[in-house]
Amino acid sequence: MEEYNKKFYEMTPAERLAQLAEQTSLDQSALDALSGADGLNLAQADHMIENVVGTYALPMGVAQHFLINGREVPVPMVIEEPSVVAAASFMARLARAGGGFTASATAPEMIGQMQVLDVPDLQQAKAALEAQREGLLAEANQIDPLLLKLGGGARDLQVRLIEKSPIGPFLVLHLIMDVRDAMGANAINTALERLAPQVERISGGRVLLRILSNLADRRLARAQCRIPEEALAFNNYTGAEVRDRIIEAWAFAAADPYRAATHNKGIMNGVDAVVIATGNDWRAVEAGAHAYAARSGRYTSLSTWSKGEDGSLLGSLEMPMAVGIVGGATRVHKGAAAAIQLMGVKTAAELAEVIVSVGLAQNLGALRALATEGIQRGHMALHARQVAIAAGAPEDMVAAVSEQMINEGKIHIQRALEIIESWRAK
């Protein structure tokens, strides 16, 4: 088709959907779900949460050029912030010069916590619970026979002693479960509920909280990329200069928690956008990421950037990634199901690998912009369009109004209104 000679970002939404249909196995129903033509309806939403009065839409874009473990992956991203999808796509294209992204994920093991209070003898109770480890694991495995059949189930039981707290010492039991392709909250919480009476009997204490931990530090996703020095050069910047500036910018985040918070927020721009697109719990992923960034006792960067022996730029990102492709909104929400289908992921581990790769690409995009021409140059172009639209510019005037505001360096509603009125007067 003639329109496919255009770059993806130059196409209309309809043309982009048509290209995705040709390049992937998506059928019309999946395309309708992605476009919002057949997305979440009011009846479905009413079954998802309480007191439903409607649904709320956000833009869904598809990041291009991602090569992950040798596989082409179009990546759906749901986000309201300008520049994010464009930056991820551009950085993915840069990464291809070094072979794309190499990603991996550990076993999908989640941690469930049980708080045990009023224990007569903490050390004796700890030893008794540890002695009953196998029996407790066997009991936990009675919860979900299908999970066992798929290769998951309870893997370990650990007992911790909290010696100092505002209420004094108490025990914490950790139940480690392999939840396969689920996020795992329901499986974990159900197992903890079932074990609570036995834990009380064995320990002589009182079980209070029984809840999944969102610090999923046993369920990690990792991504790496290598950008050749020559691929980094642009405008008046040499590749070596861009590489060194990116490393210097990363060092700021590695050393300072104030900078690290914004640095990691940039990573989460990419991560959250894919997590939301696939109907996963982005608050859980956010909580786990930031807790993991502070695991040393000092909040720091989730990513690492360095210079390779050949002068290339080396990047890596490791973070908890508790996401699933079964259960929850991933099945109820047609758009989420279509997003998973679009990426061609077959397991939760593959989804985690895609997400962490997007996070690394987004981080590279932010560092490159900040360390060279500044973050606002690209961001302002899209921001100006939003301002023009907010000011009421007709569709055929949006580009011109935004361009004039950018040229003048005055990007605000009042100036947009003035430009629109002056053109109407003419």
C-alpha cells in the first residue's frame, strides 16, 4: 500500500492500525479493541470495581523498532505524557545498531507475608515453624491444583524475627510461591489465609496481617543493550561526547537520591505505559521498583551505564517485575488482551522482558536528551500541540498554531488564543 511508504509516526491512526494488521496476526476484533472502538464497556467496568459511573480513556501508542532477544516486538504503551512513545521508539532504533535488547527474567516467585503477634517465646516459635516447613508447604499446595499442574506452587517458607518495631518484637513468615503466568496476588493471599490457623497453633501466637509483598525481589527482570559509539553521534555531538555525557548524567542519579527519583521516574514512564496497556497493576510495579532502588539503604538509580572496551555505551536495568498474562484485567479488558496479543508474548516472563527493555530504552532517551540538547526541545513540540488544542484551535490549525508558539518561545493558552483570534480575523 502506498501509505506504508510513510514513517509510522507520519501515518493517521487508521493507517497505523492497517499496517499492524498486515505485520501481525491481529484480527479485526483485536484491532477494534486497540483502537477503542470495542474496548471496555460500561457493563464490563461495573464488574471490575465498585460504584462505576463510566470509563476513562487514555491514548494508546505503539512503540516501534524494538528488537528483544532477536525478536521484533511492536510495543503498546498507554500514557498521557508527550514524547515518551517517540523517545522509546528512537532509542530502540539506536539499540538495534548493537543488536537490540537482551533480556531475561527469573522464576515468577512471589512473597506472601504473615505477621505473627503475641508469641510467648519468639525463638522457640521460629524453630517450631521452620521444623514444620514441609507440612506447611504441602498445605499451601492444596489451594490450586492447576497451578501445580502448570509447574508452579509453594517453593519455600522462611521465618523472620522483627526485633525492633513500634509495638515490640514479632515474627514474620514468608511464603514463597511460583505463580507461573499470573501476577500472583490472589494465589498468595488465599494460601496465607489457609495457613494462618496452623501457624497460630504451631507458634502459639496470633496471626494478624496475611498479604502479598510488592517488593518482588525474587521475581526480577533484566535488560541490557550496547550502543556503538558511531550510532550515538548527531548534529554537532560526536559519539564519544554523547556516550560520556550519558554516563556522567547517570552518575548523578547513582550518587544523589533527589536526582535518582526523577531518573527512575523516567524509567517508569516506559515501564508503566506497557504495564497499563496490558491491564497489569502498575502501582504494584511502581512500589516494587522504588523499594528495590533503596534496597542498599540508600535510594539510587535502577539502571547502570558504562563505557565498553570498544568505546560503545553499555546499559543495563534490573528491577522487580510482578506482571501476568492471565487473570484480572488482562482477560476482562479487551484492549489489554489485544495488547498482549500484539506483542506476541506467550508467558509472563516474556512480558516482563519486553517491559524492562522499554524501561531501559526510555531511560536512555531521557539521559541523551538531558545531557545534550535538553529535555524540553522535543517535549515542547508535543506540549505546544496540546496547548493549541486546549485553546480551541480547529484540527486544521493545530500544527500552525503550535509551530508559531514554538518559534516565539511563548507556549501558553493565552498566546494560543491570541494567534487563533488573529487568524480568524484575517
